[in-house]
Amino acid sequence: MGVGETVMGLASYARPEEDMRATRVAAAFFVVAVLIGLTLTAAVARADDAGAQWVAVLAGKNEAPTPRDTNARGVALFFMNDDGSMSFRVIVANIYNVILAHIHCGPAGVAGPVGVTLLMGVAPGGGRVDGLLVAGSFNGPNSVNSCGWTSLGPGDFPGGEIRGQLMLTG
């Protein structure tokens, strides 16, 4: 009798190639579920924060000067307050060991200088983050107007793992 055949009513065993195919299918479903979850998170964040004046959709392909192959994603939302300060929220999914977040100055594709620090001083090794990474405020919209993109730098990618170009909304 060959592998995978039934012996006296006992359940058969799957062939190794069938196990591999099942693993690939399960991995594909997992990746799709993560992407759907991230899309819904971003949609809910945008719906909840309909007053956002600037938004950056964060992904590894946007990182400069070297794009990153990563499943991490995020969205950064910026709001003008009545007193002239800016409030922000950075929401992420599937990112590990984040130690800093910045607004950098410069056009898309250029690793420009830091304009505003959104998160800093976090010890490496913090593990996976899914959801709100940081919220806060800083003075002056000029920082957002003159700077071009938001970047998150996990300990795994000291130069940054995900980035997004700031876009004016509405």
C-alpha cells in the first residue's frame, strides 16, 4: 500500500506536497486577512477622524532611499487645532519593535531631515504593534506644510520600515 491510502478503515495521511500546498493556502488566507484588517482599520480611522487635514498612508514600498519588503502598514492623521497646534494619531498593523516616528522634510523618495518627532525614546524589543501607536500634539502647522512625509523606525530597520507622503485632505 502506498502513502495516503486507507488501511482497515484508519484515516489516511496526506502526502508531503499536499501538506505544503495546504500551508501555502493557509499563509495566503492569513496575508489576505491581515490586509483586509488593515484596510478596515484605516477606513474606520478615517471615518472616525473625518476632520483630518493631512494624512499619510504608511508602507514599506515608500521607504527611502531603500524600499522595505514588509507586511507592516499604517496611517498617520494630522488635525489643526483651534489654538494653532497640530494633533496627530499614528495607527499601525503588523509592525514590530517601533522605537521612533518622525515627520521628515523633503519630497517623496528623498531621505530628508527630521522636522517633527512624533515618538522617541522607546526601548528596542517592544514586540508587535497593531492599533494606535502614538497620539499627541505639537506646535505649528508649518512643520506639516514644509515637511513631506512620515516615517516609522523599528529597531529591525533603523533607517525606517514604513513611510508615507503627507497629503492634504478635503
